Amino acid sequence: MKAAPFDYIRVESLAQALDALNQHGVDAKLIAGGQSLVPMMAMRLARPAYLIDIHRLDSLQKIHVTDDHVRLGAGVRQCDLERHPQLSSHLPLVAQGIQWVGHAQTRNRGTVGGSLAHADPSAELALAALVLNAQMQLTSHIDGTRNLQASEFFLGPMFTALADTEALTDITWPVWQGARIGAAFEETAIRKGDFAMASAACQIQTTSDGGIARISFGLGGVDGTPLVYPDLADSLLKQRLTPELAKQVAHSAAQRTQPGNDMHASAEYRKHLAQTLMTRALMSAYQQSLGVQAA
């Protein structure tokens, strides 16, 4: 199929983009990399009457790194983030997760903000944003800016808190302070680069005796949005993680999911897969925090 007819608007500033959004509202869509929106338009799952091109806006392509946060413009290319020299040291979970995003060709065009605004339940960056409690800055022509935590931003499959006249302009990722931090991202897909059947992400910080000082983890692809489990994470504080304990916690997390059935897998299989991936992610992140090399 081909996209339905639309008017193309190329803007030269964020102010112009916001003005166009304010003028056309629900009939308009922003496009930067187009790796999520264009396929939906080709299948006529999305039919914007106006396409507002923001990929030339330098103000949305900045990466600002400090000791306690990394701030990304929503238009930052996924490949530019992937290749940033400080990514692994500041955001180790994102450094692992972004390698699972599509293919090198799509990461060369796709943007961080585009992936987050698309809100696919299996999207790797959405899961990482929830696990790390990233903050989204939303900007409109009339109301200015507002900030939402990732947990407030993702509302359902392909559905976010973005209003029709708002643009996602910046994403701020907290940087965990100190040493003994480990991160792991596990995923299974039919083919490399396909949408995840299930994914698991975890970041852990441990004390000198191996106890868990800080932990956050979540699952993707098995519910309407990625899921995080702060109560289960709290139950692990001060404990040393064993394979048995990791499996127990992963089972509890997987049982809270509501995956669907399709031609590739049943809901029960996806729950089993989620548990397996979560167990691996927990143990891998924990061993990294202890300085233990994975077998």
C-alpha cells in the first residue's frame, strides 16, 4: 500500500513546528527519522493530513552530559547516541539496549524521541526510559513546557501523554553515581532487528559485601506498555542475589504481565520467556556489579 495524501511542511525552527502543530492539531504529525511513522503511513494505520518535518532542527539534536544526567534532544539520531564516547560509562543500560533497536540502517535515521513518542510496547528505549526513570520535556506553542516522568508518559500501546499540539523536545536520563554498577538488557525476537517477543532490562548497584544497594528492572513486549516493578526491586535491597532468588523475582514479575496471543507465540509462552529473560538480566547485571565476567 501507499500512504494516504498529505501536505508536507518543512520547518526551520522549533517555533515554526509548534506553530504548525497548534494550527493543524490532531491532523498533523511530526516526522524526524520516519522509521516508525512512515511504515504506519504506508499501511494506512496512520493518516496525517499534514506532515511536519523537524529533522533539520539543530536545537533537537544536542547531547549534554554531566556527572548526574544525560540530556538528549528528541531529534538525536539513535546511531549518534550509540556511538557517543560517554554512553557506556554514564548510561550502561541504554548502551546495551540501543544495540537491539532495529538494524544499523534504521538507527542511522531513527531518533530517540521518535521511538519514545511512538510508544511501541516492545520498544527498547521505552523500556530503558522506564527502568531509569527518565524525564520527558513536552513543549507546545500555547502552554510552554511541562515535564513528565517516563511512568507518566507511556499510557498504552502507541499512546502517550503528548497532547495533539505538543512536541517531545528533550529527554533527561539520570546517571547513577558511584562504583559497582551493572546493567543488562536481554531480548528475544523472531529475527535480529524484529520487534521483541519479550525483553528484560535491569540496572543494579551493590555494596562492597555484595548486597544490593540500588536496583531497577522491567519487562517489555508483554503488556500494553513496558513494565517496571519498584516493589519487587525494594524487596531485594541489602540482599545478595542468587540464581534461585532471581528466578523467584522474575516469576513474580512475569505473572503480572498480560501478553497477547499471535502466530508466533501464545500468551503463556511469552510469560515463560519473560521470566527466563528477566532471570538472565538480573543475574548478569548483578555479576557485572561485582566485577564478575559472564560465562
